[in-house]
Amino acid sequence: MTEKQIILVAEDDPGLNRLISFKLQKEGYQVISALDGKEALNAALNENVSAITLDIMMPFLDGIQVLKKVRPVKPDLPVIVLTVKSRENDLHQALELGANAYMTKPFQPEQLIEKLKQVLGSI
Amino acid sequence: MIDPYLRILLYIIIVLAVIITLLLLVIVINRYLVSVNKAKFTAKKQEWEGLYLNYLQGDLNLIEIAGLMKDKKRYYWLWRFFSPYLDMLDGSDFDKTKVLCREISLIGHYKQKLEHGKLSEKATAARVLGALRCKESVTGMISLLDSKHQLLVQSASLGLAKSGKSETFFSAARALLDNTYFTYEGATEILSAYGESVAPLMVRFLEGEIEILNGETKDESLEKKKKPFELKTVDPSAYNSVMIDLLGFFKYREALPTLQGLMKEADPETIVHILKAFLSIGEMPANIDLKPYLEHRYWVVRNFSARAWRLTGDRKAIPILEKLLQDQSWWVRFNSAEALSEAGESGLEILRIKAEGPEESAAAISSYVLRRRGVEL
């Protein structure tokens, strides 16, 4: 039996975090949720995650800082950054730091799943 | 017999003690009620969340979930529950959420409040209907923009911004600047909710402004375009400044030529906003000549020009930066020294010479910046 891929959902809004996690679980992924940057960094470094969906605006450590710390340790880990439309400028920095893809909120969770499959190389 | 003065003192002490006890009691009861209310809302939210996720997934249909969620006493809780989803979701999930909000009468309730509610209810209604992108409520929200209550103007502007109706941008900008005490930053924050789609509109508007500055204003369509900007209370440059800030915020590179054109005839305050926008965008038009701004009479313009110099790296400006090391403003001296420290070996050499030289201010700031950079003198 193939093992389920583990996706780290780093999103500080609990409702949205659960919604993304719910949709990913329905797609057959295993999910680890993080509600702030510190939790996200800890999970990204210590768990065997296959990809991260990373919100940029998070408490304690923002997504950019998380990415900065994760990239040197896990250079090949697929990361999709999420941000609100009015802060699209952060995306340039995230992409320069090695994010594989991005989505601006509002978004359709299905599009996120599509993008996730792309970065995981499954489509 | 008790001394009458002592008796009065005793009365005062007793009255004060009673007042303090009552106040403490009110605070304790209030905190208790808030925490009970919070716990109830959290429990309800969890219950709704399970239903909502199943509805989005198609495991519950509209009639079933509406029957379970409809709660006439708790429209505000429902709004608080849906609010983050409405901000974050798009496409079919957003549409399904909107249909559900209509089915449980949340939309109908707030439409009614937008028209007939109390002040705070109208304000909430504008935010709710904006977040739900209810196009049919745009007219009602626009009518609130001329209210004398700042809360209504703010909420209506935010509601309009979220409703996705770009064409209301100028009305909201005018209202925020004319009818409220918002600073540029406050207005920019609210208007940024319109998203980058309003950037081309702002560029067109600012291009009209350039034509006016150049005396080419006889275009009727332009006059019409500027009609929403009949001013009431603020300086006309305030509108330009907010739009320039927003273009910088959106990092809208396409605005660079327009900003450059506007800069030539602009007042010092507007020039500062343009230089800040260049810094936010991280780019400046290649052919810009910073010399007049580095030598500007207003120190803030000199300061931001020195900061923006690194975007061009124009070698011709280096002698001016060197001169600015003796500027009367510490910030101008600092940013000029910082710019020189980024100008390669020749810039560092200037700082080394100045650090050892006789001009006190230049020597102090040069040494300071070199030390900060870890460069040996």
C-alpha cells in the first residue's frame, strides 16, 4: 500500500486552515496543520512533509521568514505561498527565496489542490 | 458624640467603598458574560463549521444545511462565522457560500439593516454585503459615503472595495479624504482592498493631472473623468498622494512613466510620495534625472532622493551625494552616506576621506556609516 503524502497547511485563520485541510484529506493527503509561523517552521523541519502551503501573513514568524529558514535545510521541498491580493508584492520576495508556486486570496481550494499536484509532480 | 467632620468623612468613605464595590462587580459580571458569550460562540462555530465543510463538499444539500444553520437570533454570529471564508474563497465555494447566506436570510437581514438600521447596524451591513459581493447593494453603500458619521463612510468604503466594483473607487477615495479624518495611510489601507484592478484607473487619472499641470486641460472627457473629485475640504494633492501611495503599494511598474511625468511639476509633498512609490516598486524610470531633487530646497525631498538613488546608481549624482554629507538634516546626511557606501569602491573612498576630513558633520556621518558596514577606516 502506498503511504499517504503529508502536506503541511500553514495558515493562521483556523477556519480557512480547517477548510484547506478538509479538502486535502478528501483528496487523499495526510495533513499537518500549523496556525502560526513557529509551529509551521517546527513541522517543516521535523516532520516528513511532502509539500507546504504557506500563508505569508502569520503571527510570530511570517511565511517569508519560515521560507528563509526552511530552504537551506530542505532545498527541494515544494512550497506554495498564499497571500491576500493587496499584498501581492510579498510574492516576489517569496519566489526569489525559492517558493515553487503562489496563490492569491481569495482563491478556490480546488485550484490550490491542482497547483499542489503540479508541484508534487503527480500531474 | 462623634465629631460632625468625622461623621462626614465616614459617610464619604462608605459611599466611595460602595461605588468601588459596585464598579468591581460590574467589571466582574461583564467579564463573565463576555467569556460565556465567547464560549457559546466558539461552540456554535464548531458546530456550523462541520456542517459548512460538508456542504461545500456536497455531502449536505442547501435545504438541509439551511435548515440546520438558520438562526434569526444570531445573524451577527453567522456573519462572524462566514467572514473569513468570504475574504479568502473564490469561485464555486464562494458562490455556494453566498447562496447559503441568502437561503438563511443573512443577506436579506443585512439589506434591511443597510436601509433602516441604526448607525452601527448600517456599518456592519455595508461590510457584510460588500464581503458577499452583493451588487444590488452598491447604490445603498454609495449613499452612505456622504454621511457625516465617519464609521459609516469607512464601512461603506470597505464594503464597496470588497464588492469588486472598481468603478466606485473614486467615490470611495473622495469620501474617505473629504468626509473623514483618515490619514493618507488610513485611506490607503482601506482603498487597497480594491486590489490591483484599480491601478490602471489611477494611472489614467494621474495622466489627466499631468495634462492639467501642463495647461492642456480642454478635454471635456477629462473634465468629466475628474468630476468625482470636486473638492470639499482637502488639498487637491491629497488625492494624487493617496493614488501614488497605492500604486507603490501594488508595485505597479506600469505607472513609472506617469509618476515621472507628474514629478516634474509636482509640489514637494507629492514628489516625496512619488519617490516613496519608486522605493516600494523597487525601480525608477531609467532616464530620470535625480539632480534637481537631490538639491531640492525641502529636506524631505533631498532625503528620499538620496534613498532612491540606489535604484538608478547614477554616477553623475555622486558629487551631489558627497556634498549632502554636510547637509543640515541628519537624515539627509545619513542616507547620502548610505548611498555612497553602495556606490562601490569609489563611494567608499569618498567616505573614508570625509571621515578623516575637517568637515565635522560629514566626518561624523561617514565614520558612522563605515562602522555600520564593518569597513575599516
